[in-house]
Amino acid sequence: MKLRLRIMIAISAVLQACIPSSISAAQSNPPRLELAADSGWKFMLGDPSGAAAPSFADSAWRTVNLPHDWSIESRPEKDSPTGAGEGFFPAGVGWYRKTFSTAGSWQGKRVSVEFDGVYRDATVYLNGHKLGTHPYGYTSFTFDLTPDLNFTGPNVLAVRVDNSAQPNSRWYSGSGIYRHVRVVVVDPTHVAHWGVFVTTPKVSSESATVSIQTKVENESSRSTVVTLETTVYDRAGHEAGKAESVLTVAAGKGTEAAQTIAVASPALWSTASPTLYRAVCQLRKDGKVIDRVETPFGIRSLSWSAETGLLLNGRAVKLVGGSVHHDNGPLGAAAFDRAEERKVELLKAAGYNAVRTAHNPPSPAFLNACDRLGLLVLDEPFDTWKAHKVKFDYGQDFDEWWKRDISSMVLRDRNHPSIIIWGIGNEIPELEVDRGPVIGKQLADQVRLLDATRPLTLAFPGTTTSPNAAAVFSQLDITGYNYNLIPTYALDHARFPERMMLTTESYPAKVFPLWQISQDNPYVLGDLTWTAMDYLGESGIGAWSYGTPAQAKIADQIMGATVNSSTIDKMFLGMANGVDVMAEMAKGASDPATKAAMAIMFHGYPWHAAACGDMDLTGYRKPQSYYRDIVWNGGDRVYATVRLPEPEGQKIIAVGWATYPTLSTWNWPGQEGKDLQVEVYSGTERVRLFLNDKLIGEKPTGREQEFKATFSVPYISGTLKAVGIRGGRVVAESVLTTAGKATGLRVTPDRTVVQADGQDLSFVTVEAVDADGRPEAHADQEVQFSLTGPGVIVAVGNGDGQDDASYQGDKRKLFQGRALVVIRTTQQSGPITVTAKTTGLSDGLATILAKVAEARAELR
């Protein structure tokens, strides 16, 4: 949608976690051996000849531990070929090499390597032999190592990563092996990769039917008879049911077993109570266990209809959430388990119950966290089909790879109870042409072949009732609306009364009308705004700016013109027919009027982040997040914030993905005696606003007022207090007190105890505070960080999407009084002390304890 809007302006103007171990491969021989392969890779940014050969000299290469993103190691560059879409970060080609030994126990076994994600165009070699390629950067993949293993000497696994063809993404992708890698050793007769599928076709509070389909493969030269024993365990580890099947598996073939287990009085999985069970599948041959696979799952029921909407375990649920890209802000694309878990924690704390993985499958760690913490997921495969949006995007790989990539998503992810909807694409131009319904059917059929238990959707910003678009959506279960629900939902419902609708993207400022439409119409399932969290790339689409009143008027006019459905459909039709959208955009931007409009609407370098999230790059909640939470989730709560004042003769221009900027502070030096606009968001009946205990006014804050009130308040320092009233009683309050001059730095880790596993993280917030500990929201000093103990500084950052300083290093400017430093553990235990220093303020420090981690097997 973001690229689409830019183009329309131009056209309208001219028309598994790695945990360290003391256990070596040779010392551990369970029936299935999974070895974390994240540590000790040699890395070089460049493309040397012969780097796949075992004899290649890599001693001068840098040693890195995965997950690793080489793009975030550099600063944004104005002339980078990745451009504004990818945040101006560099890309290129890089090589990774890992040397490891085999164990004697591996002989006669099958050995594979599994990659959770490599961006992009990965070519994998073992001992100089090319195993294969994998173009798409977001799907997991595996290669068989068995034929090329060396049992008498070292083995070299080499990966060439080619992210040089630019641009290939509309958002920040990162570069490299940015997710986990593992090596798996199994008996020739084993449970297939992603071979277990658990569903719960019958669910009630009294009992549940658990259905387990297990695919067993025999890669030996003889037919084999095995016993498959599947046991379901509850969250306390108690056995909840068991099934057993005897299977004959022909040589070189596979077979599938269907088992059913009844669970009495099940604990149902929901967003409020995300209880997980485990299905443990064991294969026995001649009485010996030869394979064991453990699959977490949840017992829950989903029911969908236009009449009732979504029922989760029989209870109506509206989806309140947002889309998220895959990056972790200052960490770039690196998918640390803790970073992914923290992202889910932040979303839940902000009142979300749902998330859309825009526009690709996320990391397994993210989905595992959604399962554990109770966040509903729309899992989406890709941003394009065949028609390109940027020159080197997935459109060039679609024909050859779509089936493998969408199958990878479904097979890998289908046991996650958090996933409730499958997507088949985002803003697909083919919905404007005849081939769209054909491709849509192919994708839908493939998803349903692998999992028929969840509904399907596609996100689209154009006319959803045109013949080809309607033909695509008739093959799906839910129609995804990107920005186009408000003007069309009533007409579309009249035409297609059985259609379920979901806002798959929306402008952040449209919180209230989308809530109202969803509440009043069961066939509207909810709102997944753009976007839940700020992200790198799509530079400055949510940024606001100062301009003249005339420029503000032009910006409003442009927004009105660009959301016209006929303009959208014409643009998508052109893309579907091969129009070079980047060239069209450049052509339109050559017109002076368009240039002026683009400057108002979009922001170039040094902007390198989108700035449209309910949370900023560091995970800090913006005021708009509190408003969304109150509107959607209610409750006797109030939240006070202050609109940024406009300089004389200037207007704040906030259109599209921008919201009018506010700060939740009562520190406004230079504004003494001038009127400030105070916004109070409220789930109560009324609010009263006091300044220094003097009543400013009282206003209703019900549905008619969109759950907010605005007061004009002459600024003087002191205490501003908003109180919420229900039934004549004070039931909530929000207090802003003027902070004194900042005197020191406060350092606050999100976790003070971490695991000494080389992977765990602590996210440490640094704030400028006065003598009473009150934050000073306008502080902007540069802070120097230092660390002692068994940890390293892996990232620094702030919420300013145009601060182009490096995200790696030991210093960062405060933005709105805050900065973030991320600490990564080593494999040593002990206290880690983080110190923050800046000129004129007292130092801040905090201590984090790295505890000894449980030993896990690691590839060496």
C-alpha cells in the first residue's frame, strides 16, 4: 500500500534457539539428535572465488554467532541502491563458513541441516559440493548432508548469501543468516521433517478429540515395521491420553498414520489462558526407540460466519491488532528468541489480541511466543505473485517457487494454536486481471491440501467487488481490506451478505470509526492497523512535518485523491500488465508540483524508518497506542497527552500513516501563557481536568465523543491531572507533572536475570531524569554506554527514525528523553554491569545477572 500510494501521487500528478553446551556431538546419542549450529561461523562481506572449497583459507574472516544481519552493522547511506523502501541500508553478497566434526554414531544415520531463514538467494555447500539454492528470504528450508559428510576429518558447511540485486523489497529485509540453523541426525526410519500435524476437531469443556497425523519415512534399503506411540501430556507433564499404531514402511517410501486421542476436561487455549499441551511421538523398532518428536499444540475451537463473526471456544472475539514486519528495530533482522518474545509481550501489554505477519512468514521463535503468551496470528506468505512491485522482488521467483514456499509456511506453522488465519498474499495486482482467479485458486488449493482447518484471506486495497477480485475472494473465506473498508463495507455487504471482512491494514488515525464498524457488524472481524510497531524501511511514511497552511491543504487534497478506488484499480491494472512502477514514479516526480507534493507527503534521507507504529523502534508506546487500547478494550482508564504546539504561521501536517504528534509530558519551556491542547483518552463516562488542583473543565467521553476530550489549557508549570468519572465517582486518573532540570541518567533493564547461553538479551532503557526521578521528555544528549562482566552490547537505538547513527556501537542520543541499549549474554555466568554517561548528568548504572544455562547439544 505504501509504494502504491507513492505511485498514485506520481500518476495523479501526470495522471530453534541455540543454547551453549558442554555436551559434544560425540557424547550425546539420543534417538533424534538436534544440534544448534549458531555459533562459530566465519563471515566475510564480499564474494571471493572458491569460498565453497574446504581448503579455502578463512582464518582472516570475522567470527560471528547467529542470528546475524550484516546490513544493520552499517549506517544508512543516502545513495544506497536499496533506497527509501529498505531504509538506505547497504546489502551486497556475503559468505558464511562453519567447520564441524561428525561423530561415529552418525554413521548409518540421515543428517540434514535446517535453516529458519536466510535473506536472500542462499546457496549451500558441504565440503565443496553444492547442495542447492533457496531464493526466498523468509521461508525455512532444509538440505540433506548425508552423502557428502566426511567421517575422517573436518566438514565445512558454506553458505553464499546474495542480496545484491536491488531493490528487492519494499521494507527493510536485512542481509544474511538472520535466523537459527540446526543440524538434525535421525535413524533412516524416522518421523518426516514437519511430519506431525495435530488438530482438535471436537472441543468442549468436558472433552476434546485430538487428531494426530504422523508421516513416517524409511530411507533405508529394506522394508521396516515400526510401532508409532503418541502420548499427549498436559501442561503439568501428566499423561492425558495415548495411541499406538503398527506401521509397515516400504524401502525408500513413506507412510502416514492417523491417530485419535480423547482428552478429558481439557484446558482450552485462548488469548487469556494460552494453555499448551505436548504430543510426543515415538517410533520403536524391535523394542528400541529409534525416533522421538515433541509437538506443542493447543486445544481450541474456531468458528466463523458472517452472522456471528469469529467464535473462539464458542465466545465471540473481535480482532484488535496490527501488522508487523519482521525486524527488531535496532537489532535489524536478527531474530533472537528473546527479541521475538519481547515483541509479543509488548503487543499484549498494549491491548492487542492479534497480529498479521506482514508480508511473510515470521521466525519460529515469534510464533512460539504467540502460542505461549496468547496472541492470535494471521500468517502471510509473500507480498507479490508474478507482477512486480519493485524490480527484483519475489515476482521473479514466483512461478518456480510459490508451491514450495507456501507449503513451507503451512507445514512448518500449522501446529501453532495462535495461527487462526492463513494469508495467500498482500495487495496483489493480479486481482485486476483474468489470471488472478486462476493463481488464487492454485494457492488456496495448496494451502487447504495441507491444512483445511483455518480460513484463508488476501489483503487488497482496490475494489473487492470487481469481477476478477470477486472471483478470487469467492475462493477464500475472509476478504482482507487494506484502507478501503470504511467507504465500502455497507455496499459490499449488501452485494455479498455472506462475506466476512477484516481490515488487514488501516491508517492509525482511523481507530474509532473502524472500531465502531466492527462493533456494529458481526461480519466485520476487526482491525489490524498499519502498523503495530515501527520498523526499518518504508522511510518516513508515518512522519509528520511543519508546513504552511496552504501546504497542509494540498496534503489533505492529495490524500483525498489517492484513496479514490478508480485510481487504485488503474494503478494495479498497470502493474499487473507489467508497468515499471518505479519508472512511472520517477517520471511523475519530475513534475515540480508533484515534487512539492511528494516532499509534503514523504520524507527522504536521513529518514530510514517508517515512523507509523503504535510503538516506536525501541518498543516504547506512543500516545496513539493508549488511545487504541482504550477504544477497543474499554475499562475505567484515562490517559492524558499534549498536542505539539504549532509555530506562528505553520501547521503540523500529519496525513496518511501519520497521526498528529503528542507528548505525554507537562514540560513545555517557551510556551508559558500560551494555550496548549490537552487530549484525554478515556474509557469512563466523563473526565475532569485539573491544573495545579484548579478545575479546568469537565467533558463527556462516551462513544459520541469517540472516547476522548480536548481541553485548551494556558501553560504554566506544575501538575496536570485528568480524572475519570463513572456514576459520579472518580475511578481513574492520569497525572503529568513538570519535571525539573535533568540531573542524572536512570538505567532500567527489562530483565535483571538472563541466561548465560550466548543468545539471551536484556533490553535496557536509559532516561534523563530530574532529582525526583521524573523523566525529562525533551532531553537529547548523547549517551555513552560501557559494560563489565560476561555480556556484550549488541545494539543501541532510540525512537527517532531519522537519526542515522549506527545501531551498533556504544553511544546514542536520547530522543524524547530516552534511548535503548541491548545486552547479549556470553556463555559465561556472572553479574553484568551497564553504565550510562553523558556530560552534565550523573551516571546511571544497572546490574544484570547472567545465570548458568541448561546444557544443550551444539554442533562443533
